[in-house]
Amino acid sequence: MTTPNNAFQVEPYLVFNGNCAEALAFYQQALGAQVDMIHRFKDSPDPSMCPPGLGDKIMHVSFRVGNNRLMASDGQCQPGQGFSGFHLSIGLKDEARAEQIFAKLSDGGKVPMPLTKTFWAPKFGMVTDRFGVSWMINVEGPPPQM
């Protein structure tokens, strides 16, 4: 398959409304996330970009989970905002690794669908982590005999 000259990527941008650093540390521990670049509001050369009291909050961070890049921010720390209408999906070939990641993401979160055998995959599950981000964990492989 060839890649056209106008190809581009769509990358998730997560807004954590004040706990981006905590979420980033959690994803480093749970998923092995690696930070590529981080800027705090106080680092901006334009003082108007630093809302009062948010100097140490994260204006922008770029990090990798596996081969994927995600970006995030504390945003403007507006109360009552949350995530809805999407999931981040992780596809794995190793069931043990899927179980490990699912358990880590579940810590402090909610499990709407436990990691279990489905008609399309050896294992699939859904978890909403402690920050409100919804994840789908899918073990890739031949569907099991049902």
C-alpha cells in the first residue's frame, strides 16, 4: 500500500482540566508512556497566555504510548468538564499483556465491560480510567470458538 503525498494523521488531544500531570504520571506507569515535549503555562513568552494561578499547570504535552502520539493539556481548568463520546483503543496480540494493561487502567476507574472472550476476539474489555478517559482493550487474533 502506498501513502499519498497528502496523507496526515489524526492524533487525540486530551484536556484534563487541572490534573494533566497526574494523568501523565499514571499513563507512564500503566502504559509505559514516554514524554516527548512538555510546556507549562509559566514557560510561555507571552504573559497573557498564563491565566492567574495556572503557571505550573501543563499548557501542552506530547507523549507516546506504543507507536502512537497523544497530546494533552490542563486546559483552562474549568470545573465540570469531562470526557464523552469517544474511546481510545489499544490492540494487543498478547493476552497476558492485555490483562496487565486492563488491570492498571482499572485502578481507581470503572469497568463497564470486563476483559473477556468475545465472538470477534480472544479477549476484549472496556474501562474508564480514574481521569474519565474511556479505553477499549482488544486482543487481536482469531475469534474463539463460541
